[in-house]
Amino acid sequence: NAGVTQTPKFRVLKTGQSMTLLCAQDMNHEYMYWYRQDPGMGLRLIHYSVGEGTTAKGEVPDGYNVSRLKKQNFLLGLESAAPSQTSVYFCASSYTLYEQYFGPGTRLTVT
Amino acid sequence: GNSVTQMEGPVTLSEEAFLTINCTYTATGYPSLFWYVQYPGEGLQLLLKATKADDKGSNKGFEATYRKETTSFHLEKGSVQVSDSAVYFCALPTISSGSARQLTFGSGTQLTVLP
């Protein structure tokens, strides 16, 4: 039982490049979330999904897109990376809506 | 909407010292309250929770009491260890504009325990 895994762990992008972050969970959870963590700002919700084939915007969705084609996977895409998107990205999943299980994070730097 | 205000850090303590990390909330009704912990290099994990007013959540020697009179959920531990060094987040549910429930996290408090 791996829990929540994230790929990649680290990435450096140049401004304007695109990339996709992959989140996978093996707990059969309906709910999945993408957060970004910045110093002094805690976690901010980017997008979330309440089930396969559904997605919704969170607090800071601009510049990001997501897809949930399979229940176990939740992808976060950056179409044209900007330095303001330098952050640590966490994926989480949950069964009960409130008790969330987090992945180890992806550290992204945009130069 | 619901919000949480957390004590700013960083907090540095010696081993076996008493720990308090303050958390106050603003909410409609009496939502469940949570403390999450993030160890270095890892994602967040649930530390404890309280689902109604006057409940006490506890885990790994940590405790927090849901106090509706003071709208607080302070985290306490009687004797901290070096292994408790981490970032601690207070959290509560909130309803988004799309009517889906989410967690709102505080800004986090960095705790460092020195041997």
C-alpha cells in the first residue's frame, strides 16, 4: 500500500515551458486535491476533484489545469510556466472529505 | 467563510519543555477542527481532530481541546522531543463557491526542539 505518490519529486523549468505533475493514490479515495505551499502562506488549494471525470477550481486556479480520467490519478498541468509558480506542490486524497492523505510533494522551480 | 488564525513561529524549545501552539477560528456553526503535522521533507499528515465543541483530540502525546467560548483549538504537549520538530497546521472545513467542502489551513508554525 503506497498511499499517495507524486511524480516527479523535483523539477526546474524555464519560463514559458509546460509540464504535468502526476498524483496517484491506491486507497480508492473519491476526493483528490492539488495544493501549493509557499513560505508564510500555508497551503492553498489549486484544484480538486470529487470523483472520476470531475474537477473544480480551488482558491488559486489561474495558470493551472487538471484532469481526473481515472479514479486513482489526478494530473496537474502548467501550460506556460511563470516564476510565480515556483513552489512546492502537494497532492492529497481523502475518503471522508476532511481527513486528507498527502503525498511527499514536488519542488518546482521556474527560472 | 470559515477561517483559521495560527500562532506565528518559529518556535524553538529545549527537549522536555512544554509546548503550546495557538489556533483560533472563525466559523459558521461548530465544524470539526484538525491539527496536521509536516515532518521535514514530507507531506502533511493528520495529527489529531475534534468533531464537536468541548471534545479533546489526542495523539502521540499531543492534545487539543475544542473550545467554542474562545473559538480556539490550541495544540499542547507536556514534554516535547527532538523528533517533534516539524511544521504544525491548524485546519477546519469550509464550503467553496461551488458548494463543495474543503479544508482551510493555517499558515503553519515551525517547531524546532533542541537536545
